[in-house]
Amino acid sequence: MKSASIATPTVVKDVVIVGSSFKEGTQPVTHNNTKGLVRAFDVKTGKKLWQFNTIPRPGEFGYDTWLKDSAEDNGNTGVWTQITVDEELGLVYLPVEDPTSDQYGGHRPGNNLFADSLVCVDLKTGQRKWHYQVAHHPIWDYDLSSAPLLADINVNGKAIKAVALPSKEAFLYVFDRVTGQPVWPIEERPVPQGDVPGEWYSPTQPFPTKPPRMRARRSLSTN
């Protein structure tokens, strides 16, 4: 089986954080694949400290974004790239991938949190602090493939502890890493609707206004 969890475990202080291992979202014979939860363990005792459900369970935040109770029988939505931690702030940044399957979502109508989202959780408890979904109802294999980048930047004279998330579309999503507030506006824009039978489409998608696309590798602008 080709595993979708290929990054090394993240170890900080006495905590090791790891995503699930499962068959890739383009390969399962059924959309009811293993769910991509994230777990943290005590490195000395092996005791599980917390678990974050990347596909929300009933009663959890985001469950209602999986319409028709589709969170129950869908899988993947894991973290297969590198997890980033701000040890000083005690915050963990989870770059989450697509649900099953990567390129069809008729069996999971709705925006499908926390798929294709940057999720910030507490290092000690795993409780969600904030999140941002970069692709609603993912069906383009736009899962997050890069580790979130921590940077202390200055924008218009204001110092910001930032986290920057590169994407497959060559966007760079930049947030205040404490509050989750976008450093520059991210616009929800109408997008074309497809015509695949049984598919569900989001009417809008988020587009960063800065920095310019394809220039994400350069230093962040101060304007």
C-alpha cells in the first residue's frame, strides 16, 4: 500500500505529533477510507495526549459542512506533509489534504471542513484555535503539500508573527499565526460551476490579493 503519511513525525518538547497512514485519495476503491486524524503522544510514556479529527465527528465544529451526514462515511483528509510548531506560542499548524477521492466529491456535498485547510491547534490539548480553508469542497487535488512557514514580518510598520502557507496553485496564504487573521485580504470570488453528474460545487473560492502569484518564493512585501 502506498502511504499518504510520508512526512516525519514532529517532535517538540516531550510531545510527538503524527498524522494517519492510509491509501492515497486517488487510489481507494471506496470513498469510505481511513480518516486522517492527527494524534499527539508523550515521548516518554507513549500515552496519547490528544487527537484532532480532521473530519469532524457529530457535535464537533465543522460537522455541518459535510451535508447529508457525509462525514460518517468518507475518509482521508489527513496531514501527509510536514507539521509546523511554534514552540514559544505553544501552537501547532496542520496543513490538511483532500478528502476521498481527490477529484470527485459527489458523495460528500458541502464545503468539507477541515479538508484543504490550515488548522492551528494548541500543542498541549489539540484544541482548535483557528482555521482557514483554501479550497472549498476540494475536487482538484489541491491538497496542502508544503509545511507552513513561520516568519516575523513587518507590514506598514506593524510587526506581525506570521505563518505563510504555500499552495499548489502558486498562492501564498499569509496569516497572523496567533489569531489566524489574514495579513493581506483574501477574497471570496465566484467561480465557474461544473456539470459532472452528482457533483456538488462551491459557488465561491478564496483568492489571496498579496503577495502576487508565482512570486511567493520572494521575501514578503512590506506594503
